[in-house]
Amino acid sequence: MSDYKNAADAFAAWGVDTDTALERLKSIPISMHCWQGDDVVGFEKKSGNSGGGIQATGNHPGRARTPDELRADLEFSYSMIPGNHRLNLHAMYLDSDETPDRDAIEYKHFEPWVEWAKTQKIGLDFNPTFFAHDKADDNLTLSHPDQGIRDFWIEHGKRSRDIAAHIGREMGSACVNNIWVPDGYKDIPVDRLAARKRLEASLDAMTAPSHDKAHLLDAVESKLFGIGVEACTVGSHEFYLGYAIRKQMLLCLDMGHFHPTENIADKLSAVSLSLDRILLHVSRPMRWDSDHVILLNDDILAVAQELVSADLLERTSIGLDFFDATISRTAAWVIGTRNMQKALLRAMLQPLSQLKKAETGLDFTSRLMMTEEMKDLPYGAVWSEFCNRMDVPNGLHLIRSLEAYQASVTERGV
Ligand SMILES: C[C@H](O)[C@H](O)[C@@H](O)C(=O)CO
Ligand SMILES: [Mn+2]
């Protein structure tokens, strides 16, 4: 008997159908972030120092330096990941001979990405870029006290929404446009409310033009703190939770944007009662928002468990947000994306109705016995079967493919 048949029988004994889980997993797109491929550098002529409190560290060779290199790296990475996925583009990754400033970007500057995405059969998401620009060097953008600077960024945000809506229309699939601004203060501010009112007014102005939700889904991303803005982040969790509910937008929960012992897994069911859709930035903070490549660890498993148990998969856009320049960038994409899928698979292989019945009946002993015994089930054989069915390598074959690709891009240098 094959390993998969043995595994399917083991799960069937728990009342779980592995084929159903594999079919379901196949239908879940993960939005892979373009910025892992080049250490969040982008393809503009740079004008500012501000990293917005985010930082890629390392000097591993092979960084993509052009849109063509990035696309080649993405094509390879998608070929190592089972299923059909999405690409999450940032505005600073335009592909054009023109050099528009952020307040002058247009759809045409991103059209090569759309044409490529169509050939690859992947979806596209978008983000305005409110950092790495001289008008962001105060670590204030949409909440800047200077009306001129706010207007510049409002225009950037409006144009990004137009571009995202155009992309969504072209692709026949709603484009999630995620708004994250780095705004905050290094030391304790005396008037937090004024800054938050300015941010709110700018967001209102930026999102006033209406777009069809079939093409554009607006999302807002909160944060606790960043390097250089330790005392106060204007767009905090409470700020955006309220804003997203009032404006019926997606709330983006980034796993690195909370206190170190908080896991967003616990927040999903809570916010789902007040929001139609949620956006995730799946990441791995280590002591701070360090954006390490995600592991198949308890934090990710807990998020996947909640998505499945609370039946939130249809209402959640799963995006990734990590960047590590000390390792192969394509391997980082592949490992992280597959780990997200493995976590979802494990969640789908739970005997949920039995577990929920034990919990409702206050039989916490049975719940604990089941969750612990289930850890010994043969998840690996089910994942291998998924890779076989989706025609992607696994185990040592995967490692060899990742190594061979990395060797082929090493000459690019850092
Ligand atoms: C590049 C992204 O927009 C960025 O990582 C943002 O999503 C974030 O999480 C900032 O800490
Ligand atoms: Mn993020």
C-alpha cells in the first residue's frame, strides 16, 4: 500500500477525508509579496532614505535588480509551489522607462506586470508605497502637519487605487490595495489626536473616489511600532480597526505588528464579527517586526486553525510579508509559501466536529487528548501526495531544485 493510502486510512479513522482536504487546499491562493525578491528596494530612481522602520538585512548573492530578473525568479518560485497563487506588487516596483514621481504614477507603468501575470495565470494585488522617498523622511506622510506633503501622498494613494482598480478589471479578479503608512514619532508626542485626525482626513480624501468592489478591495494595515517611531504609531490597531469597520474596508493584520506575545490567531474570529473581509500579512517577528521567513511553527498553525475552524477562508485574503537577504531569496519565497499551505492543510485535516463537540460539552480532557494524539498523524504523506498531484517537487528533489536555481543567479552579486 502506498504511503498516501496508509495516511488516508489513518485520517479516515478520525473521520477525516484527506482527498477533500487536498481539493480544498488547491483552491486557496496565497499572495506572494514581490519585495522578498529584491530586499524591498524597488525599481525607481531613489529619492529618500526613509525605510519606514522596515529593514532587510544580509548580502546573499542573487538579488533581482530588474523587473525581468524579478519575474524570472517569481516564475521559478511559483513552479515550486503547488496551486495557483497571486503576486502582491508595491508601487515602487513599476516597470517603465519613464521615471514618474509617486504622485504621477499611472496604470501604464505597471502594464508589463499585468501582461505577465495573465500569461502566468496568477492574480495581482497592489500597495501604494509611502516610504523610501524624501517626502517620507520625517516618518510622516498622510499625517504630516504640512498640507503640501499630505497632498502629495494623498495623490499617490488615489493613483494607486486607480491603478489597482484597473488591474482588478483587467485580471477579472478584485485587486486588494493595501494601505500602510509608516507615520509615527520617535519620542513621546503631546498631541496624538491631531496626528490621528490628519491621518483620518487624508485617508478619507484618498479613498473618496468610489470603485467597483469587484475590481478593488481597499485594505488598511495597522502597526505597533517601527524603528525610529518607537513612541507612537499614528495608524495603530485601534485606529484602523475602527476605520475599517466604519468604511467597510479590509483590515490587514500583520503578524509582526503587535506585542511580541500576541498572536493574531486570537483576533481573527473577533474582528470577523464586524468586518466582511480580512487581509493577512503572514510574517515571523523575532523580538520585533523582523520579518523572518515563516516557519511551520505554532504561530502559523494557530492562524490556519482559526481560519478553518471559524470558516474564514472565503473571507480572508492571505498575503505574506517577510524578507531575508541572508539566504536565497527564491528559496525564502518557496519555503514560506509552502509553510503557509502546510499549516492550512493541517488545519483542514482536523476532526473539527468532534473537537467542537468536546469543547461545547466542556469535555476538555477529550479535546486535549485528541489535539495531542493528532500530532502523530502522517501529515507528511498527505503533503507529499499534494505535491505529486500538483506536479511540484518535494523533499530532497525540492532542495536540489532550489539550490540549482540559486546557483544560476549567484553571478548577479548582491
Ligand atoms: C513592504 C510592506 O508594505 C511592509 O512590509 C508593510 O506591509 C509592513 O508590514 C511594514 O512593517
Ligand atoms: Mn505588513
